[in-house]
Amino acid sequence: MAFRAAEKAIEDAGIDKNEIDLVIVATMTPDYGTPSTAALVQDKLGINAAAFDLGAALYRICLCLFSWT
């Protein structure tokens, strides 16, 4: 599902996928412990980019902190 969402986002943005230099996936239910879901998406997109997963619970905390500023 993340790969399809990434493809659609790239298409909607009208950019070349090779312009992407970072893939972040926020999830509470990763497919595997390792490799990260972001790394799997990055590989499936066929791009040379850094990639990491962000736990969705941590994402919510960061969102709250940033919304206060």
C-alpha cells in the first residue's frame, strides 16, 4: 500500500522519482522488523534515497509538539 501511495504522490506532484532523496514511512504496523518498510518502498521505487521508518506513535508526539510552535 505504501508503494502505491508513493507512486500516486509522485505522479500527482509531477516530479521525477529520482528527485526524491529521503523516504519516510510512518507506521505502527511495519511489514517486517528489518528491513524497514521505507527501505522496501525505496527499493521498489528504484531510487537512490535514504529511507527510514518512523513509529506512528512517535509521529503523533512530534506532530503535537510542532503544532504548538
